[in-house]
Amino acid sequence: MKLPGKIAIMGGGSWATALAKIVLSTQDSINWYMRRPDQVEEFLLLGHNPSYLSAVKFDTDKIKFYTDINEVIKDSNTLIFATPSPFLKQHLMKVTTSMQDKFIISAIKGIVPDENMLVADYFAEYYSVPINNIVVIGGPCHAEEIALERLSYITLACPNIENARAFSSVFKNQYLNNSCCKDVTGIEYASVLKNVYAIVAGICHGMKYGDNFLAVFICNAIEEMRNFLNAVHGLERDVTDSVYLGDLLVTAYSRFSRNRTFGTMIGKGYSVKIAQLEMEMIAEGYYGTKCIHEINEKYKVNMPILDTLYSILYEKKSPTTAIRQLTETFK
């Protein structure tokens, strides 16, 4: 099969919608799986996603919608997954069709809870997808800015870099550039950690810490990220590349960042539970904090920022006390 073959978008949220917009700018048509039939019906009626990025109009003649995950897998060669990581396992539990001969593109910036597994590893272990058939998308790329066609950059990672490059043309247009590399593990862990650090940045923002402090915080966060990535996957990498530092910066600073918003609410005095209830979308860093904290029990990397957030989210430590103690470790 010549890549990419028939492409399917797997998910109905904002990132899935942005990816559909990108792919339809380079491909004639797509398949699109959404779990809810009512969302598909409204989409066909309105010509846009009724729930997310509703300003983005689509030519629905170029889209074949599915609400049966096994049917869309059978009819597609490349599956682009863009569901929130806490729900991936739940979606895949319905899969009875083999994915061994499919190409998987993971646009999921998270980790599979309970198993504490990276998404690529999860597909390889539980669905027998060859690791060279799995591509990971990373980088600073908010769905809202893709919707506005603001210039953005992503990185495509695969152990077989030629397979990553085979998808390069799918994700390149007048508002999106890309590069390719082999660091699947590093990019996946970095995409989890940047959500963790964005929550802390939000907490500090909610507590009225200023830009001067945030700059120092980011410097310490990228150093903590570097130390963890080197411990779990000692590949040669430059964490100042956009897929690492760039993604951290945009998630920590941007008004579009769900994790920063979640943290800001906690910094302003909301309880963790109330902040979650108030959020309209998932803050994946909440789950990522627990996963990385448990993974780090094996590696024992010094991670004061991660440990501070874990104490706030899961041990009910006062954010004021926890952040003040954290600031004393910074340089």
C-alpha cells in the first residue's frame, strides 16, 4: 500500500476537527468516526461540528461519517486518533477488527491511565500494531489557531523516519509546516509533562505571580523535563526544539490552554473537583500528573514541580504552601 491510503479521523472534539480541516486541505476525502450519532446528524445538517470549532465549515460531500468504530477501521488504511487520553481505552474496548495492517497516527498528547503506558506502546502491545506503523504528532499547535489558519508547526515522529516522512505532505499547507524525527518516546512523554507544567503555571497565574516568575518557572520546568526524558529514554535530543520547549511554552502561556485554565482556577481558590466540574473540556495534565508520578517511582528523577502538583491535586495540599515551598528550589 502506498501511504497514506484512505485516512480516517478518530474523534469528534476540537483537535480532531482541526486535524480534519488540515487533512482535507491536502486530501480529496476522509472517513470520520464520531461516537455519537446525534453529533453526526447535526454536523450533516449544519455543515460544521456542532460542538467544537463550529466556525470551521466543511464540505460534507468529502466526508464519510461513521459511528461504528469497527466499520471505519475496516474501510481505512491510516487512522488518526485524536481522543482524550483518559478515554482512549474505553473507545478501543469496542474494537474487534484487527489493526495490525493499519498505520496509526497518534495526535493524543497524554498517557493511558491505569496502565501508565504511552499511546504508541499501548497500540503496539494490546493491538499488535507494528511500532514502525505508528506515527506520533507533537509540537505547539492549538486547535483554535488551526481553525483560524494561523501559521503553526508540528513534528511527526516514528522509529522508521521514512514512514514519518511519508505523511509529511498530508500535514503541510499554507498555515502548517512540519518536520520529522525518531523520538517517539521522548515526544510522547514531553507532551504529557508540558500539560503537568501548564497546570502549575496556571496555579501561579491564579495566585498573581507575574511574568518575571513565569519565565523562571519555565526554565526550571524544561530542565526537569530534560532530566526525566534522559532517564527514561536516553536518545540524543535537543529539548529546545519546538516539539519540546515550544509545546511547553504555548501550553503554559496560551489562553487556549485547557491545562493552564484548570490551574488558574485552582490558584484562584477553586477546589480540584469544582475546577474539573467547571471545565467544559478535559485537562489531561490532571491524569498525567498521577501517571508520571507513579512511573517516576521506578526512575527516581528529582522532579520538584511534578511532586508539588501531585501534592496539590491528589494529597490536598494547600496550593499557597506548596507553591511557596517550590519557589525556594528554583534558580
